[in-house]
Amino acid sequence: MIDLAMLQVARDLVAIFGVIAGFTYYVIVVRNSQRMQQLQLETRKAQLYMQLFMRITSDEFVKKSIDLLKLEYDDVDEFMEKLLSGPDSGLHARLFSMFWHIDGLGYMMSQKLIDTEMVYNFGGGFAQVWHWKKWEPVIMRFRKRRDDPEFLKWFEYAAEEMMRIRQEKGLTQTPPSPST
């Protein structure tokens, strides 16, 4: 009889250890899966970072940015007329290419697809702030003209975030202009 009782205890212990082993295996698999997902996410972020870095450090992009910042206008309405109906359609394309680039950057920042500090570390947020300060009157006019208060709102968001970080670091919100 004792042998039968011992056999039942042994059988129960094997079942208990089997459940424990199964649960342990499950926990290990889930943790490993979470680590792999985190690694994939970090890899995607690194790829996105490199794509952005390669774009904003290209000669073409930097030249376009500087050329746009050098443009002068005294009257927003006059500039808008030249922009929208003038013979230089290349200006329109260059300007909106820059606007949409910064707008897209701002959207990705707002959705936490890219880290705001990472964008700031691309160069102190200079480009976003410089372009916002330069083109804010034009963008505001487009918003009014289109009756669309959200037109390029992520551009504005990106610039505001860069100014916020600069302020938190004890720096002036607007970095010195590229001509100084």
C-alpha cells in the first residue's frame, strides 16, 4: 500500500513539475519574443535615423535650406503672389519640399516615431526654428487663404519643440541666424 501511495505522490509531483516547467518555458519564450520585438523596433528607429541623417546632411538639402533662408521679402502678400504665379516654379517646389520635410518630421515626433531629442541632436533644432521664424508669416497666410488652421501644423510643432528644448537647456529659443 505504501508503494501505491508513493507512486501516486510521485505521479502528482511529476505533473506539478511538468506544469512548472511548462509555465517557465512559456515565460522564457514570451520574454524572448518581447526582447526580439524591442530589438526590431530599435533597428527600425536606427534605420529611420540614418535615412533622416543622410537626407539632411546631403549637399542638395543643405544648399536648398540655405538658399531658402537667404530669400528676402518685405510684404507677405507680394511674396505669395510671386510664389504662386511667378515664373520661378522651382521656388515653389523647393519651398514646399522643405515645408513638408519639416512638417513630416514634426508629425513623426508627435507620434513618438522618432525621438524629439534625436531631432534636436541633429544640430540644435536650428533648421526647424530658422525656417519657422522665416516662413511663419507665409504659412499663416496660407492657413488663412486656404481656410485651414491646421495647414503645416506639424512644422509649427517641430519648431516649438526645438525651441522648448533649447529653453530647457538654458539657450536662447531662436538660435543665431546662419549668416552670423
